[in-house]
Amino acid sequence: RALRRELEIEEQKLRCPGMLLVRENIVAFFEKRIPPGVVDVITLEKWLSGSNSQDSESLFLDRSDITGVIKGASSEDYPDWWFAGESRLPLYYAYNPGGEDDGITLEVPLYLINQLHAGAVERLVPGFLRDKLIALLKSLPKGLRRELVPLPDTVARLITKVAQEESPLVESLIGAVRHEFDLSLAEDDFSGKKIPTELNMRVAVISDDGRVLDGGRNLDALKSKYATHAKASFGKAVADGLQVSGRKDWDFGDLPLTFRAQIGKSKVIAYPGLVDEGKTVGVKVCDTAIAARSAHRLGLYRLLLLHLPDQRRFLSRIPDIVR
């Protein structure tokens, strides 16, 4: 049963149901080893009781008995886990054309959604990237596409460079095509509407209590929708002695650029920063370096104003000054 389940999962990854778990091979395997007179449980038990241990052991299947020479899904090309910083997030594969879960689903806790990088999510997993690049090139206008045929050979030349970069996928593809073929493309040349659904990662957002809050294939839209809740959830989960409030002086010691924290089973990287509280300043923990830098800049500005009241009054008298 374990082997059968393993092969069924690999078929979902490879999008080839029935190609690995070949029932004809299973039938042929047992027909070679079990006498013709064994037709039911009673005759099977009778035969087993009279057979030697070698006969019994010969009934155990392994992968090659079922799949033959067909190559399975390697863990390198079809991983079961996605790494966001130091956190390990589960990946689920489904061959379900037209279904909501078709392709790959990445489950991410609400508090970690802002730590997902769009460029990495666009690249899916290595086993899917080749097909996505071919689909993107197929979406080009005919005149441009003709310069790159045969597309599978073109992708074979581009894929290593594209896979290693962190920039948006189309941007990387444009750069690789320019480098390899001296052909200039623009983002508008690609038609996202022609990309099969299963070649866009589905992201499922998981609440703090384990419920599925939402899901979709537009990471930016999900981030925008849950940005405030995600930041609050992250800050609450990693709250520690670094977070302070109501201060008028920098009396809380040095702030590290980052620190590691544990949220449930997830290891996360947190980013502390000074924050503007109006008449005071504080320190809060952010879920991204960009958010921490933005907050810290405003917090420093507020702290300076608190310590330089005369200069603040002088600045307020300057007309049209950008405050």
C-alpha cells in the first residue's frame, strides 16, 4: 500500500495518471508466481501454508515490478517542501485539469506570506519550469516566436540561467533571450492569458488556527489583501524583549538587523525597526527587511524631532518646506 500511494503521488507530480502504477504489470507479476489453482482467499492461504519462505518472499513487489523502465519523479525536480527563509512549507501536487487545485499548491501560514518572493514562486519547481518557459515563448507573437524555434531546444539553452536568478520570471527570460539570441523582447510581448493554469503556483493561505483562509494564483493580490493581518500575526507571534513602546530616548540598546525566531514549527527571520508613535517612539518586529527599513526611517525622524525642538520650530517657519 505504501508503494502504491508513493507511485500515485508521483503520477500527480508528473501529470501522468496510470503511467507509473501500471495495473497490467501487477497482474503479470502475480500470474508468474501464483499457481493457476489459486483462485480465492482459501486456496491462497492453503498454497502459502505449504510453500517455503522463498515462495512467500517472491510475492513482494518493488518499483521496477510495477513501473518497468519508466523514470519516476525525483525529489530534486518535484520537491515536497518549499523553503522561505528558514521555514519549510508543504507542497501538494494534483493532476486535476479544470479543478481549483490543479498543478502545485503551496500552503503558507498567514504570518509568512510577506516572506514569499514572487520571482521564486513564479518558477514553481524545477520539474515544472521547463514547461512554463515553453508556454511563455509560445505566447509570443508569431514573428518573434519564429526566431526561437524549436522552442524546447531554446529553453534547454536558457533554463539554467533563468532558474538561478531571483528577478521576475519574464524579466529573466527577456535577459536570457537577449544574451543567447541577440533578440530584444518586451514584457508586453508575452500573453499571460495563454499560460496553462497548472503552470502558475496556487498559494493557500493558512490561518493561525490551521484553517484555509484563501487561495489563489496571484501572489501579489493575496499579499495586498492580507498585508495588514499578516504583519500583525507575525509581530504577535515573534514578540519578545526587543519590542518596546512609549520611549523618548534610545535607551533600549543596539538593534540587530535581523534575528531568528520560532513560530510553532516554523523557523523565521524577523526584522526589528524603530517606529514613529507620534509623541514617542518604539521598536516593533517586521516580517520583511523593506518594512523594517521604512518604519525605521520614520522612527529616527521622530526621535530627532523629539530631541531638537528648537530646530523643529525653525523648520516649521520655512514656507513650502517638505516635512
